[in-house]
Amino acid sequence: MKAFFGHPRGLGVLFAAEMWERFSYYGMRAILVLYMVHVLKYPDSRALGVYAIYVGLVWFTPLAGGMLADRVFGTRLAIVIGGSVIAAGHFVLAIPAAWSFYPGLALVVIGTGLFKPNASTMVGQLYEPGDRRRDAGYTIFYMGINFGSFFAPFVCGYSGQKVNWHYGFGAAGVGMVLGLITYVALRDKYLPGIGLAPTRREASTADDNAPLESDEWHRIQAILIVFLFAAAFWVSYEQAGGSLNLFADRYIDLRVGSFTVPSSWFQAAQPLFVIVFAAAFAAMWQWLGKRNMEPSTALKMVFGLLLVGGGYAFMIVAGRQVDACLATHAANCAIVAPGWLLATYLVGVLGELCLSPVGLSYVSKVAPKRTVAFFMGVSFLPIAVGSYSGNLLAGLSSSIPSKATFFSIFFVVSVGAGLLMLLCVPLLKRLTASVKGS
């Protein structure tokens, strides 16, 4: 293998390692809330509260993991430590004992904090400054994330729901071990000298204490405003593992002939849609750019918010069907056609492709040069805040009798945030006027 799709061969190693890590994460996520409700017998509010804390910490700890790699471990070792701790967490969850649940979750959180940001950082370390292949390399890497996320619910979800819940957690651990084996076996050959621990001199010269200029402060203000709206996006998007997962389990008609589809399989919809549409979106932005018609990054993010909120219109319709069924006190209200939920996921993914990738690009362009790495780490925080607050909000679902009313909340939050951000677009342009293409 002389190259990996025209890129450094190390990209293939990182692609495989990240694919298996995301397999483990999304495989476990597909069954986590269902396990708490069906096995631990948690009420919805408690299950979603635990899930909110878990996903919030999963997206918060990469900030600390990135700093530890920069100053202590180096990305090379941080990935091994992180992946090992993740695998240990899944295998602890696979132990059929009451004590194993929270320690297992804690280990997955800690390990993800070390693994997640540093695998992404190593991709950038493959390329020399100015290498035009860098953006395409990240696109290929992003596809690895979604391949792992797509297959995980089928394997872990089926194992958990159809065989034994703890087998589902164990399958997630096996996936992480496969990723570690691939990485450790090939890194010396294909990632020579990349991601080593920093020397004391490198660590000390990395900090620049010179005061920021006025324009740099304006650009930081723009990033913080964008982060606020990004958090509103993740409030709605991250319902997939929580309230939408429970809705699929209880109210979607899962029968296909004599087979009952595991409800966790719906968790594969989002990554599948990303795989299908990501290249099309990249081509669309490039086509519009050549004709000077490409929207600004801020306007793309407005589209993302409007789309993820608009997708909940389908769930409002589905919720009304369930409300009508529950009003009759029917014994079985699993009557909703799967298409309503899949449509919500599809439109939400179109929103994700407008907001998530361009958000990272926005940070890389707008952040003052000496703070780019810091703000790349901070860019995980809107996901943490949105995931945490969104799933805490989902915990209220049991106190809201109408499913349609409950899903209307996410429609209003995201569409309202999109319209408000639209009003902020001129301000964002003024704050980043010195940055070309922002």
C-alpha cells in the first residue's frame, strides 16, 4: 500500500482506529437508555438524567484529554491509554452485576476524553503546512467515524436486545480492542515519529503570553456567539440516543413479517445518511463557491438549525398519532410507521452537514492563530452543553402527557435559535471582517 486514497498511509491506520472506537461508542449508546429502562427499571426521568450526564461528560473530557496529550503524553500514547480505558469500561459494563454499571460508564468517559481529540489531532500531524490534501484527509477520516457508527447498532443492538444486554456492551468492547490492535500493530510502520510526547522546551515555547489585539478579541467574540447557537443545535440532534430511542422502542411499528426489528437499529440511520450525503454537500459548496454563490459559514449554520428543528415536524405528526392511541387506553400503541422517525433523522443530518463540519472550519479560520488549538478543544463544549441540557429536557417527557407537545419543544428551540442567529449574521460578519471567507 503506497498511499491511502492518495493520502499518507498513516491516515488508513487512524481511519481504522477511529472507526472501531466510534463503533464501540455508538454501539453502547444504542442500548444504554434501553438497558436502564428495561433492566435497571429506571423511570424515564432518571434514565435520561443519567444519560444526559454521561453524554455531557463524554464531550467535555476531550478538552482535558487534548491538554494532557499536548503537555504530557503526546497524541501517540494518549490514544493507546484512552482506547484501553474505553475497552475496560465496556467489559466492566458487560459484567452482569449491579455494581458494574457506573464504574463502566466512568471508564468509557475517561477513555473517550483521551482518545477522541487526539486521533483527530494526529490526522492533522500527517500533513505538512500548506498541504492541500488536509481537508480531504479529514473528510475521509470523518467517513471512518460514520462507518463505525453505522454498523455498531446492528451488532451491539441485536446482541443486547435479542440475546443478552451484557453481550451488547461486550461487543462494544471487542470493537475497541480491534481498533487498538490495528493502531498499535501499524503505527510504527505508518506513523513514524508522529504524536510523540512533547519535550520540555516544546511545552514551554508553545505558550504565547503576548496580549491579544482588538481584532483578535472580536473574532473570539464571534466564535463564542457561534458556539452558543451550536449548543442549541445539539439540544435537538442528540435526542437520538435518548427520547427518540425510547419513542422507537415503544411506539414505532417494528414488525417486518414474523421478525421484530430491534429498536436500537434506528440508531444507524444518522450515520448512514451522513455517508450518503456528505460528499454531495461538499460538492455543492464547491460548486456554489466557484460561482460566488456560497453562503457564509454563519448562514450555513442558520440552515443547520432550521433543518434540525424542522425535522421535528415529522415527530409532531407521529406524536399526535400516539396521543390519539393513548387517549383510547389501547394496550398497544406501537402504531407509528418507521418513516416518520427516519424522516426526522434525515432532515436532522442535512442540518448536521450544514453546521458541524463548517463549524470546525469556522474555528480554524477565525480563531487567532496562537489560540486555534485551544478553541478546537473548546469546540467540543457546545456538544457537551447541548447534549446534557437536551437530555435533561427530555427527562421531562414523562411529565408532558402529549407526545406532540413534547416534540414541539425541540421544533421551537432549534427553529427559534436559527431565526435569532439569522439576525446575528451581520454582527458576525463585522466581527470577522478581517478573515477572508468567514
